[in-house]
Amino acid sequence: MEKTSNPVAAVDADSLRREQLTHLFPVVKSFYREPLVLDRGQGVWLWDVEGEKYLDLFAGILTTSLGHAHPEVVERIREQAGRLGHTSTLYLTEPQISVARKLSEMAPEGLTRTFFTNSGTEAVETAILTARLYTGRSEIVALRHAYSGRSLLATSITAHASWRPAGGIAAGVVHARSPYAYRCPFKRPCDESCIDRFIDDLVEVIETTTTGRPAALMFEPIQGVGGYIVLPDQYMRRAAEVIRSYGGLLIVDEVQTGFGRTGSHWWGIDHAGVAPDLMVMAKGLAAGFPAAATMAREEVAAAWNVKSISTFGGNPIAMAAADATLEVMRREDTPSRCAARGRQLSQGLEALKQQYPWIGDARGRGLMQALELVHPQDKSPHPQRALALLEAARRERLLLGLGGLHNNVVRIGPSLLIEEHELAEGLQRLTRACAAVEAG
């Protein structure tokens, strides 16, 4: 495998791994049996501190949307850092207004107001509080297999036991069935008739586990941590109708699906032709720099009329990074790029599924696709094989992600600007990794 000299002073990877065990919270876990110590990146490539070169198909959990160290983003950050680094939301800066203007031009119809924060967790908190203020209600409906972040409220919306700490769950959140086609509880193979059943469940959850007056329904168009469960377009349309029929708002979580990643559209919800009342985004917004946003309709945003501040929200440096990122995305037409590369990726993953009976499902949209690994006999989740594939891919110098309720889903989500030949190289490395897992 390709190895390059490290231009930075030598770093002892083993010492860093030992110090992680001493200085960081034990809950801070790394991928792989031996944590990978990264040093630098460029585009879709990463180098560790020992000079090994890796092809990155996970993009820091779909966050380095333009690849690592995109030159236009780097230059804009450098310039802004030398001009003005911090103000808080008590002052205006040109980059903040520029990003808000661009987002309003790209967002679904009616979303014209923006509140900037630092992370997806904060964006979710902002959206839910806004919905509660607007409706005068408190209950939130979410979906099973959802993931929303690490705050008290966000972990309560999250529907994975392994992500919900004991004693850390907030009241007022209920969960309907997720339209998880591969593991459909109604019919296998799942088909469009099952959507009626999932919608019936949503209605029943509202009518039996809430007061019947929920503040909002929140969902991800593709459930990211859930293992890239793709919500059918018809389900999203009908779910929006259901929550609005009960007087609640629709909150769409585009933290992972936004900015063209699902292909053909800027947002995952656009595939369903639905305009939400509130929408949250983060991760790819600033190509890896900490920036998040909550967008709302005019009258919904106006309901928040008490004091509020975000010390680092709309930070000038983060906004400069986001502004440059959005300019590149629009110029490069990332929805079209992701659609084309998504077709290439889908063909490659489907071929692997046909070859190996332990690949139960290949699914996703655009550059957000996954393989669900199973025991061939009964199709039950096989997290051990998923870990084995992750390790085999690392030996091929290929970086992937994991997800799913049982951690048996291998996730792929590279830079939105990945080139055809780079993705082809990634599929070749993944093919070799699958062969290694099969050989044992």
C-alpha cells in the first residue's frame, strides 16, 4: 500500500493511544481494535501519523462534504481568522448574513428564517423549542431507529437503547414505527401497501401515547445512525399530512441528508415534494467546520420572543467556511454529482450483495448508501461480520462507517465531490475486503 513520509515532526501513535485511555472520557470510543491516528487530509484522501494513505468513504460521518482541506474553504477561513474571529450573536457580520441568504435560496419553500448554532444537537434543540413555543404544546413524535444527538432531549428522541443513557431521558417524546423496508413487520418483501400500516401506526401512537395534541413530528429522510433506512416518499408526504391534521408541525432533520447528498435535490425531503415547517442541518454545512442551522417559516420563527443567545453560533470563522462551502456546492451542482456517483455506487454495492449471501440488503440514495450484514440462514443481524469487514477495509486502506440498531450496517458517505475514478477505486478496495471476510 502507498506510504508517504510525514512532513510534520514524528508522532508516536502508540503513545497517543495510551494517553487516550488516560485523559479522555471512557465513553469516547474510536473505530477499529487499534484506533487509527490521523494526521492530515486532502480531498478524499487521509494520511495517518505513520504516513499510510487511506481512501475516505465516510467523510468524518458525512461531514467533510467537499473533501478534506478544500482550498477555497481553507483560504476563506485563513482570511477571516486574520480579520475577525469572534463576536457572538449580539453583533452582525457579513458572513453570517451571506450564509443565511444562500440557505433561504436553497431551502424548501417557506423556510426563510435561520438560527445558527454549533452542532446538529443544538439545531435539533432549537427546532423543538421553537415548535413548542409556536404551538403552545410540548409532546414530540419521533420514529424508531432515529438518532438526534447527545443532549438530554436529543438522546430522548434517539430510538436506540445503546445511545440512551440510564437516567437521562426526558418526558414527552413518543416513537412510531420506522418504515424499515428490509425488516418490515407487516410483509416481506415490503411493498407500497405497507405504507398504510406504518401510517396507521403513526396515528395510533398519537392517539394512544400523547394527549392527541402533539407539538411536532420529527424525522430524518434517511435515518443515518439507524443504518441508512430510506423513508419512502409517499410515507413522508402522508406523515406530514397526519401531523398537520393534529395541529402539529413537521420538523425535518437534514443533518446527514442535506446539500445534495441524496442526489437530484438539495434536501432529502425534496424527493417527497414536502415543505417542512422547520428544518435542521449541520455536518456538511461548513465542510467539517463546526456550524449548524435551524430554519423555520416566518410565523414559526416569530413565536420565539424571549431572550436567547448563542455564544459561538454564527461564529465569523465558521460562517466564512460555510459561505465558501455553499458557493462551491452551488457551482459544482452537488445534487447532480451525487445522483451520478450514487448510480455508480449502487451498481457496485448491488453486485456485492448478489455475490455474498451475508449481505442482506444494499440500500440508500445518492452518496448515502449502505450494506446490511446478516446471518445467511435467518437474516438476523451479524455485527461481528460488519466489524470484520470494517477491519478488512482498513487493511485495504479504505475507511467506512458502521451503524444500525445492532451495529451490523456498513455505511458509505464520501465527499460530495468524489470523482468517478476515486469511487471506482473505493469499490475495488471494498470488493477485496469482502473477499477477505469471505475467506475468513
